[in-house]
Amino acid sequence: MTSVDLALAGISLGAIAALSGIGLLVTYRTNGVLNLAQGGIATLVAYVFREMVVEWSLPKWLAAVIALAVVSPGIGLLLERFVFRPLARRRASAAESLVASLGVLVLILGIVAGIWGLGSRSDAPNIFPNSSVRLFGETRIGIDALAELLMVVVFTIIIGLIAARTAFGRQIRAVVDDRQLAELSGVPADRVAAAGWAAGTTMAGLTGVLLAPRFQLTPYGLTLLVLETFAVVVAARLASMPVAVLTALGIAILQSELKQFTLHGDAGQILTVLQSNLFIVALLVLLLAVPKLRELGSGDSGATASFSSRGAPPSGRVSGVRFRQDYLGKLGGFALLLAPLTFAPADLRSAFMVPALGLIFLSMVIVTGYSGQLSLGVAGFAGLGALLSLKLANGNLFGLPAIPGIWSMFLGALLVAPVGLVTGYPAIRRRGLTLALTTFAVGAVVSRFVFEQPTFANGLYLDPLKLFGWELSEKAYYVFELVCLGIGLLVVRNLHHGRLGRALLAVRDDSSGAAAVGVDVRNLKLLAFTVSAAVAGLGGALLVHSSYSFSPDDFAPLQSLLWFTAVVVFGADSAAGAIMAAAFIVTIDVLAPAGSSTLAIGILALALGWMPGGLASAVRGMLRLFAQHLADSFVDPNQRAPRPVPVRISAGGHLPATTGITGASGIPGGGATLGAARAGHYSQWPLGAQRAAPSSDPRLTPFGADLVSVVQQYAASRQRAVIRQPAAHSQEGTR
Amino acid sequence: MSRGVLQAVGLVRRYGGLTAVDHVDLVAPPGMITGLIGPNGAGKSTLFSLLTGVEQPDEGQVMLGTTDITTMRPDIRSRRGLVQTFQVPSLFPTLTVADNLLVGAENRRRDYAGGLLGLSAQGRGRISRSAERVLERLGLAPKGPVIQIVEEVLDSLGLSDVRDTIAGTLPTGALRLVEFARALCAQPDILLLDEPASGLDAAETAKLSELLRRTAADGVGILIVDHDVDLVFSVVDQVYAMVGGRVVAAGDPETVRNDPTVRSVYLAQAPLAAAGQSGEGR
């Protein structure tokens, strides 16, 4: 049963989705970047267009020309020049480009929310007149649908011709295959890339301007709509433009046709959701069905080692001093986490969010940082944890009896684990882009079909938490949260240490190499996803209790993208980084207007180009340089132990080529050496697990000698205990 | 010692209309070095992937000892004693050399649950002696022998100096050696080496062939696929020569070298007669 009228009504949306798909494909085929920021750019341009028409009262045609011919391509050119060209120059991995585009998305969302607020606007102007023409009989089609369809056809043909028939098309393929090589053969690679970006963002702008009047204009809503059109490019396997266009029209028309049916009961509810969410369902189904996307380049986008640069904790012969220092740092961090207990009640309530978010971020450290899988669906797991624990506490989950609040949280989190396991299955064979999109789609589907459904998410109430009959005060709740965070940290620690940790890192660094020596890659990936889901679920449960209500917005699919970016920025493989990221976001959200934390994370994400390991790795590197500097000013350079030569060969192409902050062996640049650090007093510094050669008394620099004598005089004058010689100290440190 | 023989029985692999591997039979016994040579496109790499489990054959079987491993995943094969190295060394660039080797040594077991509960070998240092003994009884504390294997391999390959170096910072020659060491740590019955000499200079190649002989003398079977005919003929006990997806000659190096088909294929490429000596130039 098909209805022509409904089909025609669907055409307009289909054409817009097709335009979005064309834009994505153009950017991808010219630059090898799947532009996750497409939705953000569309939203930004839509807001700019509305601003010009509604607030500044410019004529519509002028506003459209400015928005689409100046602003949109301008964004593309800026992005190419300042974000993606530097990445392409240093042959960044596809994973890094993906994260960069996420950073752009987050940044743009922050800008939009900062300027126009998070509220929705329903007065977005329509470019085309609101009239229709008669096709045949009583059947009419809107001018807008006709115009949009025309644009799709024209663009497809033009782009197809350029790609197939012109020298420019050949240049594009050359640049995408090997940018450096293409440049050596005289192809203006930068110009080709810039043209691709400008075309892609213009399409994005067009998508936004056309979509806005059909829906309400909200920063997150419109962005998500555009992200859903990724279904189209997945169907096209990232390659074929006609397939993308046909899929877009097909899904939209099907979705429109669904409107003629009504069902009752649960099926009816599912149908209602499908009627407006077919794209997201199609995205998930297509991702599971399409065996392999035709990714450009080596398709190494699963190599997240590039933004998690740290290896395993040293396996042997770590000095006791190092452990002491480690514990000192941990104690300090713990003390900081206790500080909110002294806050005023309102501030304490804000601080509730920190351990909860921290747990969610830790779950991403497990999946992305340690086992190297790109996962963009964490909000789904967190939300499920929240929802399940609430339902358990309310006693309306599968007829189970009500479980006291605290235990319901743990049980709810455990119930999320199987969901993680199921999500992990696609991850066995998928990596990089495909996996990222799949996990995103899972999160989005869960959000639409569960969190936003009244059957599941309404009528939930939060009881005060009780532990053995004692009602938890706010301070006690915060302490409870810290205990949960501690459990999460313990899990993370166990996943990072010993045989299990090494095996996980091996999978992250090189999964085929890991399989070659018997590492059970499959089960380890599943394990990472399962554990991570449970940890995220616990975080979600805590988050709900922190904000006193369950709101689907807290676990919207875009949250996952924002959270993921935050974790990468603060160091994807750093547990401390995850907690700092949580504290950072909460603090900014409390102190600054809405959207500020998003903006800040976006800016930091774009800075990732200069610090590939995230903030955590940058801090680690700075500490080392500082230690070196100290050592150099203490110990005579001529006394240095032979320097370990930092030859930086990128094995398998994973290691970032820019910074050498990769571990214990050496630090590139600067004349300083670790040898110096080891030879002297600072052999206690956590630099490496190398056996310090039994160092004879190091000869000190004049400055060092002066300092030592001053200290000795001071000690003598106070008649205190004897100051030990540095060398003696260092011997004691190493076992 | 009952080590497994690696055996390919009637292996066939087709890509569309092209038959890349056409009814190939091959036997790599333990304690011997077997070579697999052939010009580009002869199907060597495809055969290699069939043996390692990266690809599945359309027909035929791969046997390890008496077990049919045709459909097993690479990691399972590896745990059963069939360990490979890659054309491009595939180390774990963020781990130290010792940790790379440990990964190899540790993964003949699959249970990771102990680690999740914090019962990792790492944690052993922090628990008391008696608890340690209990863990050893339960089979949860394999640290002793594992670390011993790693130290032995490090010593015997002269890698002790780079023990704690991050693998990603090593030059190519060293990477090959570390990858080989990692494979040894997995205690293989059969080692599959894909072009182990590519990227090595003459001295390193000579060192490699010495190493291969030593390993084989320990009872490990080795299968080498390499373009470097010199290396292959200088170390192997038996050779298989492939052309167009088929094995055209097999047997001891002398027989294969004098085989008319092999000669005609290689005539344009390398003077085989001199091969025996040049591999051991130093």
C-alpha cells in the first residue's frame, strides 16, 4: 500500500538528506576525512541565516547568498587551512582526523550555544515560497521539494562529471591516494583539499538552511538530524554518490509512507518512533549489514594508539621511590576529591556530578585508551545504567521486587554489561570509522527507542538512598560516590596492569601482531566493551541521583561525542585525566554560562594537533623535561651515562611523528639526557625502569655543588640529622 | 619430543576467476627449516595467509600434528604452537621490548579473569609468601617461568641492552630481531617467517641465518617465505618452489636449484649457482 501524496511529502526530506550525503562524500573523497562536524556546520549556518533574515531584516535572497556563498565555504576554507591541512601534512592517522572533526563539532556547538543559547526557535525562515504546483489530478508537490530535488540532480551530475572527466578529478584522486607524492608530481594538493572542504561545507550549510524551517531550530536537535544522514553515506559505502542519493530518497519516502499506519500497543509505539527515526535505524542496520566501508588510505582509523601514547606501566624493577611518589600523587588527588565535603550545600550538589562523570569517562579510557576501540555510544550505556537502576529501585523492572537504592545502582550497572557485550560483537570485525559510527548508532537508537519513550522513562521517582537503614546525607552520598569511583579506578588499574594490561595494549597497538602470538583479540575486545559498559552504567546511575531526575537529554547521543572528545583531550589512556576532565567540565558549567564547557573542550580538541597524547601526555612530557633540566643543572654533563639514542621509527606507522613523549627511553630535542638524570640524584625520578648503572659519585656542576653546600651548612647550623649524600640515596632507590 | 608437523593438504584459494593457490601440498616438520620461494604473484603470500589463518582456503586442510586447524583463528593457532612473524615487523610500539616479549610468552593461556580481579602476576610482589604459594597451587601465578623465558630469549639474542626501550623507537633491523624474539617467547612448535630478511643489511642477514639454524636445532620447525633466494638456499633443509599458484618443485636445495622450471623462472632474476656461499659472506 503506497500513497503518492505521502511519497511526495517524503521527497523533500529525502532530497535534503541527499544533499547532506553529497557534502559528506565530497569532503571524504577529496580529503579522506569523514566530517562529523557536518551537523554542527549546518546548524551554525542555519542560525546565521535566521539571524540575518529575522534579526537584521535582510532580504531573504541576500541572506541566502551570504550564508551559502560566503559563510559556508568560508568555514570550509578555515577548517582546511587551520585544522586539517596541518594534520594531513604530518600524515596524521584517520583516527586523529576523526577526533579533529569531532573537536570542530564540539567547538561549533559551543559557539552556537554561547551566542544563541540552547533554547529552541521555531521562526527559521524558509528559502522557498510556501506554495505547490499541480502534478496530475489532485496531486500536488511543493515548490521546495521540486527545487531541492533539482539541486540534488544538478550537483550529482556536476560532481560526477568533475570527478570522471576533468584533470581536476584526477588530481583529487592523486591527492587522496598520497598527498605528498601528488605534490611532488606538481599537483596543487592544498588547493584541491581546500576546494573539497569548501564544497562539503557549502552542502552542509545548504542542508542546515533547508532543514531548519521544517523542524525547530535547536543547536543539538538540528546537529543530530544531520548526523543521522550518515546512514546515506554508509549505504554508499563512502564511495558512490548515486547510491547515496537513492538511499536518502528511499529512506525518507519509506518513513513518510509509515505515517499511514497506526498500530496499538507496544508495536504501535515502536511504529510511532520509526515514523520519525527511520534514518537512525537505517544507519545502525546498514552498519551491521554493510561488510566493509571503502575507507581511503590504509584504513588504519582504528589505531587509537596515536592519541594514547603511553605504554604499559613498567613491568619490572621499578624503584620503591617511584612507588612512593606515585602514591603521593594519588593521595594528593584523593584529597582534592574530598575537598567538596567542605563546600556549601549548593556547591556540594554540583560536585556530585564529578565522580559520576568521572566513572563514565573511565569507561571510555577502558575501551578507547587501553584497548584502542573508538566508541561513540557511551551515553547509551550510562543512560541504560541510570534507567535500569531507577526501575530496579522502583520495583517495576520485569516484576522484580524493589531493591534498595544503593544496591539497585550496582545491579543496574551489572545489567548494562550484557548490552556492552552485544555492542562489542560488531567491534570484533569492525574498526575505526565503521566501529565509531556503529557505536554512535547504538547510542542513538537506545536514546530514541528507550530514553525518550514514556513507557520506559516516565513515572520514575527517586527515593532517598539508604544504606543499612541509614538515610544518606548529601555528604554521605558524595562519599558513596567516591567509593564507587574508587571501585572504577580499581577495575581500570587491573585492566592496565600485568598480563591482562599488556595483552590489551598489544591489541590496541597492533591487533594482528597480538593475534600472531596468541593474544585472544576477540575476547579481549568483548571484555573491554563489557567492563566499560558496566562502569558507564554505574556512572549513569550516580549521575541521575546527582541531578535528582532522569532526563533523556542527559544521555542524548551528542553527549557521547562531547564526552569522547573530552576524554581524548585529557588523555585517552589516563585514568587521572578522565577524572580531571570530569572536574573540568563540571567546574566550567557551574562558573560560566551554558555551552562554555563545550566550547573549552572544542578549543582543546583542536589543540590536539600539537599534543597528540592529550593533556595528560603533555603534562607527563613537561614533568620529564623539568626533571631533565634539574638534573642537567646539578650534574656535570661530561659525567653523563651514555645517552640512549632516541631513534624514532614509527613502527607500523602508529606513533605520532611530532612529540617523542612516548616513554622511558629518551626525549628528542634539547641537549639534555636521561643518562644525566639517572646518573645523579634524580635517578629516583619516575623516568624508566632501567637498571641504573652503579653510579660512582657524580661530579656536580658549580651550581649543584653550591646548592649542596648551602644545604649542608643549613643542616649543620640546625644541628639536625645528617643529610645523606645524593648518590647514596639513589642506590637505595633501585632494587 | 612430540612436536607437531605443519601440513598443508590440497589447499586451494580462489579470488574470483584467479586461482592464487592451486592444490598445494606442503610439509614443514619440526627441527627443520623449510623454504618457500617463487616469483611475485606465485601465490606465496596467499599460501602463507592460509597457513596462519588470516585467510580461509576454499578447499583443502591445514593440519598441525594430528589436529585439523583449517578453520581456526590466528590467535588459536598461535596458542597451539604455530607462530608467525610479518613482512613489516608488527611490534607493539608503545610497550618496552621486554613487555613485547612478555606478551608473547604469556598468551598460551587465555583466562583473563584473574587479571580483572586483580590477581595479575604483577600484583604478586605485593602479596605475602603464603598467599603466593596458594596462588601457585591454583595455577594463577605463572610469573616465574614466563619471565625466565623472556630473560633467556633476551640474552640469547643479545637484546638485553634494549630490554627497557620502547619498541617504537628502535631501528628496523632491531625491530625484526625483537619480533623474532617475541615469536620465540611464544614457544612455537612451528615458526612461520614472512620475508624475515627484508630491510636487513648483509651483516644482519648473516646473523639471522645463524639464529634460524640455532632455533631449528632446538627442535622448532621453521617455514621461511622470502624473495631473498640467497638467504633461503643458505639455511634451508628443504625448499618448495611455487609458480602460478602451484608447487613446481620440492626437495632438498640442490634438487630444486637444478630443476629446469625453477631455472627458467629465475634465470632472469638471480644466478642461483652462487647462492650457497653469498648468504654467509661474513
